Amino acid sequence: MGARRASHKAVEWPTAFLIVSCYALWAGTLLVWMSYPVIAMLVLGVTLAMQSSLMHEASHGHPTRKAWLNELLVGLPIGLAYPYRRFKTLHLRHHADERLTDPFEDPESYYRARWQHERLPGWLQTLLRANNTMLGRFIIGPWLGTAGFISEDWRLLRSGDRAVRKAWALHVFGLLVVLPFVTLIAEMPLWLYVLGPVWLGQSLISVRTFAEHQWSERPDGRTLIVERSPFAFLFLNNNLHLVHHKNPTVAWYRLPTLFRERRAEWIRMNDGYVFPNYWSLFRTFALKAKEPVVHPFLRRMPEAGRVFRPRVRANNVHGLGTIVVPSQPPKD
């Protein structure tokens, strides 16, 4: 592998401008929603999806070098469900590539161990199978994901986890700003906000996350590349997901150049786990499960994690500015 250093500006102005524009669009659309209700619901849904993408950017150290300032910039919980600090903690855990797809170590894995899956009631097993189709992920994925996240955090809160308590305390403080604005100033019923913009925003993000990772014996083969999409801007170029995973501190607007410079080598790196666009994913997997619910390598194992390598966090998950560029076909 070759590597080169990236300049990390004190303020990445494209991202900062996008954050300000996102919140301004959210507030402005809410204030006029009664005049254009259908359009407003669509715009708000897209805005909440963009804010989720911006939370992801902030978790990797953008648009400033100061973590507290990044949190302040993107932490207002207009999407309601996910405290920024919990999102950041879980997402950075997800970036241990050696543990990608592990249902016990990867917080963003959609797989389960066989014994874990068999303990679930039949109706939930059916929902999880439907959730592994693209339509299922779009429609029921937000509800399943939010319910699973909240139930796990509730367990941690009851166990006395101080970091989780602080994250939720800050989240509640933010909701004390968001909810009055939505329900009292904009006069949108909370149920409509949840069933409209919040659901749509999470559903749009699920288009990106649907196939981002799959099991492969090689960690680099677990991460997707979608070469082009009209959703690329909304996802802040995380359709080029392998490039992001190998360069997690690089700003979103630099990822396409990194991909174009070494396209063939990136594709060799992830063993050709590539789709030309999201439409090709939808045509194939709209009603067909892309992955089994039970992890392919944990089907017969009484315990989890035996097939995964010991966790090794890459130096550039938290650091500043390392760009990894493939210079030869990767070796396992």
C-alpha cells in the first residue's frame, strides 16, 4: 500500500456551509409546511437524511479540528432518534475493519448468530428476513433499527453507563429546542413529523446502508463501492464506501478524486464488490434478500466471533489526514 498525507484545514468550509444550509432549510421548510404540505414533507425528509450524513462527517473530525465544535454544529437532534455522541461512539467502533459484519462487535452489522436468531419469536424472524430486501429495508428498516438501538441503550442506561447517560442527557436538551419548534412554532403535529420526515429521512439513508457490507474472509472484501448515483451528494459520497473506510478522516468532497485516481485498484481491493448504481441493487434485491439473517460463518458456532481476527483499530480512524491509496492488489 502507498500512502500520502492529507492537509487538514482548520475549517473545511464546504462542510461548514452545508451544515448551516441544512439547518436553515429545515427551519424554513417547517415554517411554510402548511402552505405546501406534500413538498414540505419531501424536503424535510431529504434534509433529515442530509443531517444524518453530516453527523457521520462530524464523527470523523469534520469540519473543524475541535470535536466539541463539530458536535455543537451537528448535534441538534432534528432526526429525533439518535444522540450524536452515541452515533459517534458506535460508528467509530464499526470502523474496526477486522470486525466488520461481526454481529457482536460491529454495531452496524445486520447479521445475527444462529443461536441468537433462533431465540427470537417467529414474527420477528420474518421481519428480519424482509428487512434484508431493499424494499423491506426502506419501509421497515427505520423502525427495526431505531427499536433495536433504543432497547440496547435502555439496557445500558439501567446498568449505569455514565457515557450513555451523558449522551442522552445532551440529546434531551437538544429535543427541548427541536420539539417546541416543530409542534408550537411550526404547528406540525409530532405524529406527522415522525411518520413523515423522520421516517423518510431514515429510509433514504437505508438506501446507502442496505448493501454497504457483506461477509468476506478478507476484511477489504466486506465493503461496497457504488460507482455513481444521484444520491451521492445526499450521502456525501459514501456510496464509495470502501474509499471512506480506508481513508476515514478524508473529507467527503475528496473521495471521488481518490476513487478515480485508482479505480481499478480499489475494485481489486474489495474483490469486485461493486455496483454501478443503486438502481441496479434495487432491480436485483427489491424483493429478494441480499444476505441471510444468520451470519454465513456463524451458522454452526455455539459462540460468536471465533472466525474474526483480534480487533486492531487502524491508526487513521481517529487521527488526522492519512490517505491510503492502493498501489498494488491487496494481500490477505
